Amino acid sequence: MMRPFRSLISLEEALEIVKGAINPIARTEDILISDANGRVLAEDVIANMDVPPFDRAAMDGYAVRAEDTYGANQFNPMTLKLIDVVRAGEISKKKVGANECIQIATGCKMPPGADAVAMVEHSEQCESKIKLFKPVHPEESVSGKGEDISAGSPVLGVGECLNPSRVGTLAALGIQKVRVYERPEVAIVPTGSEVANLGCELKNGQVYDINSYTLSAIVRESGCIPVKFDVAPDNYEDVRNAMVNALKYDMVVFSGGSSVGESDILCDVIQELGGILFHGVQIKPGKPILFGVVRDKPVFGIPGYPTSCLSNGYRFLLPAVRQLAGLPKRKDIVVRSKLAQRVVSTLGRSQFLTVRLEDGFAHPVFKESGAITSMADADGYVDIPANVDLLEKGEEVDVILL
Amino acid sequence: MMRPFRSLISLEEALEIVKGAINPIARTEDILISDANGRVLAEDVIANMDVPPFDRAAMDGYAVRAEDTYGANQFNPMTLKLIDVVRAGEISKKKVGANECIQIATGCKMPPGADAVAMVEHSEQCESKIKLFKPVHPEESVSGKGEDISAGSPVLGVGECLNPSRVGTLAALGIQKVRVYERPEVAIVPTGSEVANLGCELKNGQVYDINSYTLSAIVRESGCIPVKFDVAPDNYEDVRNAMVNALKYDMVVFSGGSSVGESDILCDVIQELGGILFHGVQIKPGKPILFGVVRDKPVFGIPGYPTSCLSNGYRFLLPAVRQLAGLPKRKDIVVRSKLAQRVVSTLGRSQFLTVRLEDGFAHPVFKESGAITSMADADGYVDIPANVDLLEKGEEVDVILL
């Protein structure tokens, strides 16, 4: 399956290969619903009770027997006897008989005998008599027991992602804990003898590990748990050891070590333990990305240059970890803007162009793959397709927010 | 400042009032950059080092003295003596003299003497001789020390929200901890004698507390910490006590207790301790929303019906807590869809219409403010302006995802 490095595949083809190689996580855990927003249901939720749990008033008004109101109009009101007043949270112990009514607040349980609520707006009170100027039909302004959700009916299904309204739905059913898929753990392994762990003094010729932090943030905001490794030096033994340790997790991401010379080690390790599915994609920056499967675990090799890494993080890792977590495809936040300057792209390469949004314009901030300011100044990116080689100044583009 | 309940203000006016009453949090904390994604910077970040920290090769190739390559072309290559090979992470101890070169990997520190990198692609190696077929100019394919970011220059500013690329930027500068604004704490107080805490058995006429869970989820995903209170019964004493306890936090949200009769208690408590800024907005559902300020803390009273609460949560609470956290206005994720059915709205009321996205259509799921299924089935909502009373089946609408 190894592809020679110089034969690049298209972005779309590469994404399809990744998609085909990832199995969503199957492990589950039971968590409190107050922690469940954003998580993915691992069980169908069946209503264990009726909602509402009893017939209740849907309006502030008078609980009546509908038949007692028939014929009422502006000139001939029906007069009912007020026998009780029920405020929020209260229950009447009385029964509504013929030509009687009970004042009731929205949400209160309907008293026995009554089958409708007459609105305050269409009534007049004189001491303990209520005049109604409009008839009501049976069940008017009443939410029937189980009308919204009846016990035993399906409410939410496996694979649904919980949002605030669905968390509220669980509460409505009295559910305190819910079974969700675990957050997958993603090993992030920086490599390169020139890369120093944060907190260490830089030795001559070294730079700090940037990519693990960028990638960890992407992984975390995509519903997974990043497990950051220390920097692995560029040699077979260390890279192989790191790989073996990293395979304990659900996915493995190496950063650095996938460009021409360096990539040899990671390639060799992947091929010894598993297989490479592609190496090199028609994108810019980030071309030398490497993807394979080792012991059923997807493994990425992402080039070390920070903007290449950022670009691969959004284009490949983000959809991959969301799929792993059982989350739907990310819905990008897109801001339509005008380009502040002309942009030349490379035919045959999908370009990930970082931009800053300012004064309603998208200002390209990409300098070169190694530049940190290409990242620091970026609010989002413009995806320039492989068949486009020029975007004019002032042209409208979709900026996908980071 | 008290407005009579029946005089409703517009949604826009109400949102302006809320905006004017909120002061972004000033408390700060120092956190690890690995925890800082999504947080708001409380300090300017000034580069404490040059990036790159040394002159480095921007390409794989040969470190040369540019002047030695002048005049090279396809037919008359310049021949240089290869005196060393520097792989990633290595440093050459040699100096490049006249007509000498050192093989160098991308990212490596430039050896003394050399001022440019000649690309491998334009060269040929014969044992320890390198033939170059193209001249290079000084600094070609070299990233100069501090060229990207020079020590002492500003990199990120107070108030910027950290995203993965900005977290990576901090790492590039060797920064391990960063000062951010604390996440504000928002007290969420369910009220109503008919409301039971989750985990308690429902008494006759009771329903479970739904709204604290919905609102907590919205608060948490908007960069704040929800502090959920137990249900406060509908009486002056209990509501006042809850208010006094809740005022320890940065914002207070009461749910339930803001519709006609019930609202009296919360209104009275707010007026005793502070002031009401509005009560009642031209929206549907959620009209009886109440907003005031007590001891400099913004206080919301959100109606108890679950969909009213959800709607107010997105329309009022979400922008308010983001402002409190120092976060920019939420960039909504919008999906343009066709309405699956005709929708009648109320003139003079901005409607929050919950919809489910299915088969490319937006299916309205709103039944009534009390219905849980209006929430459970919702993927997003359509904001119908106050001056629109009808949307036709098949009409294109913007669905804002929940």
C-alpha cells in the first residue's frame, strides 16, 4: 500500500482514506447529566414517565367543566361558583362540580371534575362568582398527561450529541445519569532532536515544541482527550518505543518527522508494525502528511513546521478525532469576507491560507510554513481549491474560523 | 425604572439594556497553556526571545556563501567542497569557507560563514563535491534570527481569545503559563413549589427541575461556571434568601417565577435590593423575561416553561455571559435550509422557532412553551423577526444551531 512520496494524492482522496480507517469508540461510561453537554449518547433514552406527569393547566385561569360554559358570550356570560384557588405548586383537594370552578395557575394539576381552563382574560370576578364571556371546549388550555411524551416512548437515540436542550429533556424525565461514549484518548508525540520540551532551556540549534500544544487544543475541542508525550529524538529506537507506548491510546499522532529525510524513520516504524495508507497530499502547506494503521490504531505523521501542522490539524486530525468520538462532522463557523490583497496559489495544491479578520476584510497572514506569526495572527483560514491559482483583491471568500 | 408588565420592549432594546449593565470580569488567574484554549488573555504577550532563535535553513540543501554560486547555470555549474553534513537537531562545528558547503536539513542552525541555502533540487553530488546549477542570493532559503518574531515585540494582546494556533504561539515563545481572566461564576436558581430537584420523588402536582440543567449547559459552553442552586419555593423569604446567597457570584439567573402572578415575588425582591431594568419583551416564547441589577450584579428572571427558558437562554443569557467572560459575541453556526411546512408567527413578536434538520429541510418542532419535545427534537432555531407573520413552506431560512 506504500505510495512513493512524490506521487501525491488529492485532499479529497486522502480524507476518504482516513474516514475509512477510523472506528468510532465503543467504550461507554455513565455520567451525570450536568456533565453531559456535548457528549454522545451510547443508549436510546426511553421515557420512563409521562410528560406532563398529570393533566395540567396550560394557562392562568379557571378550571371548569367545559359543558357548563357552552352558550356563554359577551352579553350572556355563564356564572360559575369559585370554590378554591390553586397557586403554583399547590394542589386542590376539591372536585369541580356542575357550575363550579377553581382558579388555577399555569402548570398546576387539574382538579378532578374539571376538563378545561377558561382564561382570566375572558372572565370577570364578583366575590365568589366568576362570569365567563366565552365558552371553552373540553381539553381547552389543558396539557394532558403524557401528551408531550408518553411513558415508554423513545425520546433520544444512540449517537445523538447532547446539547443544552437535550440535557434539559433528560432532566424533564427525572434522569440523573446517562450512558455516553467515552472521550477517546489521542496520543500526541512530538519528535525531532531539535525540539525541546517546554520548561527546558533551549540548547544550541533547538526550538520549543509547539505542535503538541496546537494539536492537543484541537483534539480537546473536538471531544477527545489529548495525551501529550515528551519529545522523542529522531532515531529508530526512540520513535519505535514512543509508537509502542502510544498504541495504548485510541489514535496516535506524531508531529515532526514526516518530511523527506526525517520521514524515513517514522515510515519504517509504521511499516514494521503496520502499514502506510498514504504519504503526501496535494495541499499547501502540510504536503508531507503521513497516515497509516498500526494494530488497528490510526496513526498520523504530521510535518513539524508549525503552520503545516496547524493546517493538517484542522484538515485531517479534527474530522478524524470527531469521527473517533462519534461526533458529527464539524459545522464550520464561516465568515464571508473580502480579501484585503491578491493571493497567488499553486495549481494542483489545496491551499490552507491563514487570515486575520479586520475591518470587514480578510488579511492573509501566511508567511511561510515555519512562521509563528502565520499562526499567531490567524482568526481563520480560506480553503483555496487545487484548481484555483489566483484570488483577486476584493474577491469574496469564506473564512472558516479556527 | 420599573416598566409595567404589559408594556413590552423590543428584543433589540432589551439586548441593549442587558449589554449596558454587564461589566466583563476583572479577576485573573495564571494557568498552564495546555489548559488555555478558549480562554481570554488578561495580559499582553511580549516576545521574550527571537523566533526563530537563530538563523536557520528554510529548505533541505547546502549551506553556502552566496557569492560562491554567482554565475552558476545549467551548463556551467559551480563546484563546492562538501565539508560536513548536518541532520535535523544537529549543529555543525565547522565554518563554511570559500567554495565550501555543508549539507543541511530544514530548520537546522546555519553554520558560520554560510549566508544562503542552495536547494538539493538544483544540485548534483559527486563524492565530496557538490555541483550547483543555479546561483543563490544572500539570505536565500534562510530564516533569519528574529525574522518571524523579534524579542520585545508584542505578539498577543489583552482580551484576545486563545485558539489552538495562539496556544501554539505561546509554546513557540517558551511560555508555560499565561494570565487569563477567570471564568465568571453564574448562580442558577430554580424556583417554584411545583418544581422538584432531580433525584427526589415527584410529589403530587410536581415536575422536575429542567431549566437549571438547560441554563447550566448554556453557561458552561459560553466560558462561565454554572453554580446550580436547589429549588427555592415561591415565597418572599425563600426567594430573598436565595438571592442574597446568589449575589456572591458574578451573575444571577432565576428560572421560573417571572410570569404574571409568580413574578411578583421576584420583582419585589429585586426592587427591595436593587432595581428592575425591564420586564416583558416582544418575543415568543419567553415574553415575561425580567432583568435587573442588584448590588452591581446583573439578575435575570427567566420564565419557567422549558422552551421559554431555552429561548431566553440563547437570546439573553448566552450573549450576557460571554460578555461577562470577556469573550466576543458568539459566531453562530448557521445552516441555510428550506422550511418543511408553513409557519404562522405573531406580528410584533420576535419568534424563536425550534426546528429539526432532516433531509435538508427545517422541520418546526415547536408545540407549546411547556412541551419538552419542542426541545428534545430541536437541532436549532429560526429567528423570525417581529415584522414577519408568515413563512411559506419551502421558504429558505437560516437555522442557528443550538
